[in-house]
Amino acid sequence: MNAVLRAFRKSIARRRLLSTSLCVVVVQIFVMSLVFVWAQKQEIVWSAQEKPIAGQIHSLRQLSDDVRAGVTKQLALQIRQLPATPNKLRLAVGLANLSTEGDFGHDTLQEVATTLADTLRQQTAPDDHGQPAAAYLELAQLVRYEHVQASLDVPQFKAAMAKLEADDQGRQAADFTLTDLQGKTWSLRELKGKVVLVNFWATWCPPCRKEMPDLNALYQRFKDQGFVILAISDEEADKVRPFIAERKISYPVMLDPGRKVNELFQVEGIPKSFVYDREGKLVAQSIDMRTQKQFLEMLGQAGLQ
């Protein structure tokens, strides 16, 4: 890399068309690009203990929900027994990310959270451009939204919890106006007096597809009681329209191709759902896929029974 960098600097010096400060920036970008390419080529090497766990995590979505709950819990316990390595943290975060795709029981989520917290005590994760690392945010979401217990007295975890609280404050104050696939315009704050579920999804997302029939059933059940679903995708209409038609989805589906509403709600992973009561208060939210039973619990917090 040094030889390439020296040649690059000589080329810049010969040209004399760029200012000195601009040359420095260009060199920095060039070096960063080389480092990025090099990093992308590095493969994760799993130990003999880690490899089967990684394989099971990778195949979790292929399991039925009742089997998946038990396997997830067992994987959490197995990860906890591993030596402290970067791979252990990768496995703990990966399992946590998949553990919320449905209803696998509070005990399962507690074991997952305990494993992630223990792993983060053994090794810290660096901040991500001034924001808490994904591992701390993953644990904070389990604590805040799945109501598990986790003891981690470090500044990074406290910062992650503070970020989630600030995000929720922003969602409480959020408003947007979008047009659905039938051409009707919807504004969130104009729906005061109704129970509103804002759902972020995409056609390519397996958990999104899995929860859609339950959402559709709930919409049919409660729409005459003032229940509205605003389903938001950041994809193009020619992809979303046939997908919705094929599945006979009856609730309003709208597009956010510029991701302005996604960014307003701080949506980085899908599906995510937010429930507002008839006073416009954010009363419940999900960080992942929900079952019909879980959605009913969320709607119950807005007064729908």
C-alpha cells in the first residue's frame, strides 16, 4: 500500500493544479478507499466452537416458531460459554437481532439479553461515528421495548438508552403526509380521533411478509372502530403495487422513495410498527415482526379490544 501511496503523491505533485489542502484530502480519500477494499476482503474465521453456533443462527428463520424459541434460548446459553473474542460479540449481536422476529417468549429474550450484556462486559465495542455501537443499541432496544433486564454500567449503554428515548420523543412529535397507491392522501396528525398503526416494511423483507396477513386481519376486524394502518415502503410503485395486489392487502399502502419519513422515524431496520391512540399519543411500538397476539396487545394500549 505504501508504494502505491508514494506513486499517487508524486502524480499529484506533478500536476500542480490542485491546492495543497485539496491534495491532502484526495490522498486521505485514496488511502481510506484502499483500506476499505482490504477490509472487505477479510473473511470471518470461526473457531471449532463458534462455527456450529454461527450456522444455527444463520438457519433460524427456517425453523417453526415453537422450535425456534427453544433453539434461540439454547444458542444464547452456548454463546455465553465461549471465550471472549470479537466473534463472540458478533454471535451475541446476531442472535439478539433475530430473537425479536415474533413471539419466542420473555424467558428466551431474557437469556439473549443476558448473553449480550455479559459479552459487552468482556469486550467493548467502539462508537460508530459518534453514535453508540450497534451492540449497545441492540441491548438497549431489548431493555426498553421488550422489557427484559440487563445490568451494564458503562457510558456506551447509557448513551444508547438516551438515544432511544430521544428517538421516541421525535416520533411522538412526528407528522407526515403521504399518498397511498390509490391516490388518497394521508396525514398522521389529521387522524386524531382514530387509532393509527404506522408500519414500515418492504417487499424483500421476510419478517415483513410474515406479519402482513395478521395486519390485514386486524385491519378488517377493527377498521369500523376507527382503526387505520399506514404501511410505508421506500420502494418504487411498480414493485410494491403487484406485490400488494397479489396478497390482497386491504389497508392503505404508501410510498416513501426519498426515505424522508423513514428518517423522521429513525427507521434503520424493518419491519417496525408504531401505534398512536385517539389522542395522538405514541403508546406502543415494535422493533421487529409481531404476531397477531402481539399486535393485539399493542392495540390494547390504544384502547382497542
